[in-house]
Amino acid sequence: MAQAHSDTDTMPVVNDSERADRMVALFSRAPLPQHLGMTLSFDDDLVALVEVPHAPFLDHGMGQVHGGIFATLIDTAAWFTAAVHYDTWISTVDFDVRLLEPVDGEDLTATGSVVRLGRRLVAADAEVRTAAGRLVAVGGGTFAVTGVPYA
């Protein structure tokens, strides 16, 4: 993953713990993560960790985890890893997903990483691993910084 570069020198200083708590609260209000059983946490470096326990409704017709679950995990982990650094909403411009291996009935964890924090555009990556640590998907996104405050 690429080294982060920042040019956000006008952002107000806020405690990292407060930033993470604000993002977890925002995540917790969204219906989709609740439905999927997803949880969000941040490590000490403000990297988002998104976990989803396996459930049969996450599988496609052949009994393996559906690709849309990987896409959701990648978008979510990348977005929150980036968003925690901003005081206003960032909007997904695009994201990509590369599915590396099928998954049969395992819990999944997505971990984000910042590529670049800019004034207008943000780039972040994410990887998805099984509970056993197997790398099963990678991807990333580009996000636009808006003037919309978090509600």
C-alpha cells in the first residue's frame, strides 16, 4: 500500500479518539451495517477495521460469500479510513474490487489504508481477510471532500 500524503493543513485539530467515536456513531446509525452484522473499530493510527460475521444470507447460490459483501467491506473500510480525517462528508467517486479467492462460511475483516489525503480528493485502499488471515479481496476508492457537515 502507498505512503499517505496530506495537504489538508486547514483542518481544525480534533482529538483522534473523538474523530473515531464520531465515525463509529455515524456507522452505527446506518441500516445496512446493522442488517449485515458489521462492526467498525479504529486502531491507534485511525485505520478502520470492518468486521462481518459469516451468516448464510451473505452467500450466493453456490454457497460462498457473495462478491457484493466484499465490495461493501472494501468501500466501507476505505471510506471510514479516509473520512475520519475530515470534518465534512466525503462522497465516494469510484471504487474497485479485486476478488482473489472464494470464501466458504468464514468471518471477514476489512482493513483500510490511506493513499492520499487531499483538499478535494481522497484516495484509500482496503484489503479483506478471513478470520484465518487469508487475503481474499483487495480494492480501493476515490472520495470527494464536500462542504456538508456530519449530522
